[in-house]
Amino acid sequence: MAAWESLRINLDRLRSDIENLSKIGRAPDGNLTRHAFSPSYEEARRWLKGRMTEAGIEARDDAAGNTIGHVGPASPCVVSGSHIDTVPDGGPLDGAFGVLAALECARVIKASGISPPRGFDAVAFVDEEGHFVNCMGSKAMVGVLDQGDVMAAKSPTGSVLTEFMTKAGFDPARATDAKRRKGEIAAYVELHIEQGPVLESKQLPIGVVEGIVGLIHSDITFYGEPDHAGTTPMDLRKDAFTGACEFVYKARRMALRRGTPRTRITYGIVKSKSQASNIVPREIYLRQEIRDTDQALVNRLVKASYRLAEKVAAEYRLTVKYGQASGIKAALMAPRVQDTIDDAAKALGLVTHRMPSGAGHDAQVIARVADAGMIFVPSEGGRSHRRDEWTDWKLLEQGANVLLQSVLRLMHASG
């Protein structure tokens, strides 16, 4: 057995990191929110780089705002990471666990004194949650970030990305300079909480991801007329809200009928221009999200939703505007990385389960240029994207050790 096969992570150190990072951006009422390039995010970035530096790990930010800790040879590198930005009122593990576990792997590798043929990068990808641009950091790293999107991006609340980047010390015009050269990433493996109930229900400790869903966000706005609510008969109204409701109901039925068990359709943002209860709503905005592991199906459902929006608008004597806002393509994980994860788990005495990911991750972006894979650990109650998301410390330790041994195998792999 090679000496590196006996290496393990330090749970006390990882636990301290998780607990300390979870305090950054947390309000007195428990709300944890760290949007990319926000003051709380920049505080978290400084903290993370400080932890890297303390361990003797080279720490830097690239032009897009990704934070990178490096050990070993310069290139090619095995890369692992996730994100430290959160959804509004998010939890302590989504994304952050993968980053901090990768940091812990870098510390163990650095302290071990081993000299593998490949280097290792622990990465915190910026704006994975898409407050401004979905998976901005990983898109920049693989060279698919659109500079025009960067310059035009605004958050749902109207914050301007270029202003936040500049305030954080980054030049928005140079964001695409973060692109890595071909072959620089030898392989990528990401550790994440499952964000669903499958592993817990099966009482299994490790999930090996086979594929990740693609998703498309669309902006859909119905326009009617703001008539008086008391004097305008129901059959003569041009009620944008009623039309929008009809559309959402029929779109859901369409997705259930034409989709697969993995299809998801969601309307997470709904806005009305009306500000009074006695005015017929004149303008209703919807943010539609459709996702599935079959990208072609996602594309078909999006087009069908647009046709449905036109049909409903005509029925309710409304007008409608729609268009794609953002998206990320579905991706299959590399068989060799899946097998590596399986082998690492087996060596640790852990049973694995092959499964899809219903949530998007940076791994599906990196998969465009390198062999990529993902490791899941169970989520307590299947909860995620909320303040009470959690996973038992023992399960987190097991996942981090599978990550470490997977990374070491990939760093020592031939070819």
C-alpha cells in the first residue's frame, strides 16, 4: 500500500472551518446570506485565503473572482471545490462543505510531504448560485463566460454586477481572463451534500453522481390593463394575474405529461406591478425554471412553454413577452472519475450508490473541458437551500475522506 493511501482528513479542523464560515454573513435572526461580491462574501473570501495561507498553501484570486489554493506541481492539476456564496437565508453546508473539504485535502497533502506527479487546486467558484450570472466562476475558468453577460448582469433586486466587482477589487472587463489553458485541469471532483432524501432513505453514506441536470431560466411577462376592480365586469377584464395563474397551472401539467420523473418546473419569482387591491393587475412577471438530465427535453419544454404562454395570453386578451435569461447544460460525469470515487469509498469500507443530481453544480461546467465527477453525502431530511440544512459530522467526515482518497488517486493516475 502506498503511503498516501493511509492519509485522512482532520475532522476537528474541518468542523471548525464549517462553523466559522457559517458565521460570516449571518444576521442576528439566523439569516445566512452571502451573495457573490457582497461585503459578506468578500469577508468570507479573505477568511478563506487566510486559512490557506496559514497552512502554507498558495492562495490567489483569478480575474473572475474565483479563490484558489494550490499545492504541488503547477500543471496539470486535479481540481476540487464548490462555492461559498449562498441563496438568501441559506444553510452552512451547501457549497461551503465542498470548498472546505477541498481546503482540508490541500492541507493534508501539503503536510504529508508527498510528491505526486500532478498538482492540486482547491477552488471556491464565484456566484455559483447565480445572483448575477449562474456558475459565473466555473464558466470563466473553462472559457464559456460571455463578457457581454458580465457587463450587463443585474441581480433580481437590481444590483449591478460591474459595480460590485469593482468595489471588491476586480476589473469586470477582465473576467474572461480566468480561462485556463487546454489540458491544465487533469480531472475535477466535487463533494456536496445531496440536497435530497435518496441517500438518507437508503441509509447509504456516499452517492456517486452519474449525471447533472441542465436547466433554463426564462423571463415571462404578461401584460393586461389596470382597470377599476369594482366597475369592470369579470368577462371584460384584461387581468394579467389571472392569465399568469392559468399559464402556470397548464405549464405544470404540460411538464408532468411530457417530461420524465426527473423533470422539474418552478416559478420561484413572481412580481406584480399593481400596488393596490382595487386595481385589476396590469403586469405580472414570472421567472420560470425548467430542469432535467436530458438537455434536449429541457429545450423542448422551454419552447413548448413559450407557445403555451402565447395561447393563454390570447385567451385572456393579454400580451406576453418571454425569453431565455440564463441556463446551464446537462452533463454526464466521467466514468473514470466515478470509478475512482467508488474505489476510494470501497478502500474506506463505505458503500456507494450511483445516482443523478437534480441540482446544478460547477462540476457540469468543468465537465466541458475535463473529466469530472461528484460525491454526495446524505442531507438530513433531504433539506437544502434553507437555514436548517444539515448532515451528521460522521457522514461529513466520511465524504471528506472519500474526496481526499479520490483526489490522491487522480493525482497519481497514469496517463
